[in-house]
Amino acid sequence: MPKKPTFLFLEPFYGGSHRDFADGLVAHSRHAIDLVTLPDRFWKWRMRGAAIYLAKRIDNPGRYDGLLLSGLMNLADLQALWGDQCPPALVYFHENQLTYPSQGDAPPDYQPGFTNLITALTAKRNLFNSRMQRKGFLNACGELIRTMPDCRPKWAVAAIADKSGVAYPGVHISAGFKPRPRTSKTTPLVIWNHRWEHDKNPEAFFRALQRMVERNIAFEVALLGEPFPKRPRVFDQARRQLGGRVVQFGRAPTRADYYNWLAKGSVVISTARQENFGIAVVEAMRHGCLPLLPKRLAYPEILPRPFHDAFLYTDRADLEEKLADLLTRPQAWAVTRSALSTEMAAFAWETAIDRFDEELEGLLS
């Protein structure tokens, strides 16, 4: 009887979308996958040091048929330390440091971006969570190489492109789920379920809500997602300004509680400057929220084209007008709400897992 292939999954930043992806893949894959993780903190040190630490933590890496890791790992260091014992590697990029927006006036740190470039060049296979991210990564690799004063490895971009593909992440949503109907008797609930960080541009979100207050449009808001100790001050300012309209402030204690808030939600809004896929938005749409998303980033790719005109906004004024319409005419969107939820079922892990299992099997050839 042939030996069943086994895979090693190294996740040096086990939190947020990284954790959700790792847990979903291991739980749904038809392959045997050993998951080894490190806590989700000190991300720059993870990129620089996780390979050195994990190289000694794994006994006999050569017993695995394939290796899977996220883009926060330095694969070149790991291969150097393991030598011939290093299995063929697939790298999954949730994000990358070449296209991540900088904060403030800090000078650029090229090292994380170079780590992503070298890791992608070292891997047997790279997967990105959207076409938008793959294209942006390859373009940014070319720009980074052009900044080098001489000896530019111009061949590297084509080499990475040749072994890079796209696979949307699985999402923890049931393929058989049916959203609750919304009634006109309840106050519309606006959902924020993103990380509480600068790249999600919360200032624009709260500015739109303040315009609804000024226009005397009724709404409540649930501020979900993942807050951090050094969260943007605008969250606490908005809590004071919006007062009783804020019915939830902070992460829901359990996944069931989180889904319950989404099931009550009327509208989910993104004002992000950076979004390579949008798991939070997919979760909200699956549970019956209508989306308002910028007409850029990965959103035009994830949202089915028939819904673009209604739910993608182009600027601040467009966001405010579309939000006012969704809040004041909730019943007019009942059929659309159900149709969008049905479309999002395509991202459930039960459906997405086949693509990842095929990619893992490709490492064995």
C-alpha cells in the first residue's frame, strides 16, 4: 500500500486571517498536515528570525513530502539551514510587504520586501489570495529591483511569475446557510468588522457615519474586528460622538457571537487603503449584509460584476449617497441581499479546499 503523503505547515504569525486560513486548511484537507505555529506578534522579527527558530524545532523535516508556509517566513534561510532535508515548498501570500502602505514619514525599510522577493524566488510554488495582489507583487518586485544601484537581477520577476498562481482563501461560512430576513421595524445596523489599524482607514468610515447623523438618518453601528492596544484614536472619539448608536465596541467573545452580529447587520462598509482579499466582507455578505466597498483593491474581483454599480463607490460623496439609500430603503434590497449571500457560498471551505489539495499534490511531482 503506497504511503500517504504528509505535509508540514509552518505559520510564524498565527492570528487573524493567517490563523483562520491555517485552521481551515488543516480541518478540511484530505491530506495529513502537521501545523506548527508561533504567536502573532513582532511581525518583523518573525520574518527575520522564525526560520532560525523553527529549523531546530522540527525534527527530521525530510520525513515530510511537502512544506507550506505563509509569506511572513524567510524560506531561503530555512532551506539553507535544512539543506537536502527541506521539502519542496508552497508559499501562500495573505499579504506582502512590497505593496503594504507605509505609515507616517518613517523611512522605507526594504528588508521585509526583499525577504518576500527572495522567498517567492526560492519556493517551488507561490499562491496569492487575489489576482490584484499577484499583479501588485510582481510590479513591486520590478520596482524594488530597479532601485538597486547596479547588478540588478531583472530575470527574477519573470522567474517568480512563472511559478505563481491565485487561490482565494476558504472562509468559515456554511455552504448551506440561509440569511435571516431584515425587517423595516428595526433600526439599520452598520457593521465594521476589520482590523482596527491605519491601513483600514477608519477615519473615512466614521466621517461617513457622521454625515448620516447630520442628515438625521437612523442607524446603529457594531464595531467588531480586532482592536489593538495602539489602535487609532478615532475609534474612541467616535464612540463618544455617536453615543448610544454604538451597540458593540470591540471583538465579539466567540465566533458564534460574531456571526450573530453579522446576521443582524444591514450594511458592511470598507474604507480600506489596503485589502488583498476581504474575508471580513465575504463573511458579512454571506450573513446577509449589503456591502459598500471602494471600487479598487481586490473588491471588484471578489464582488460579482452584476453588483458593482450598486455596491462599489468611487469617492467620498458616492459612499455617502449609497449609504443613505441603503439605510433609508432597507426593504428595497431584500432580494439582492439573498442573492449576494448565495454568491458568497462559493468561498466556503467545503468548496475552496479542492484547489488547495490539488496545489499540495503538485508539490509531489
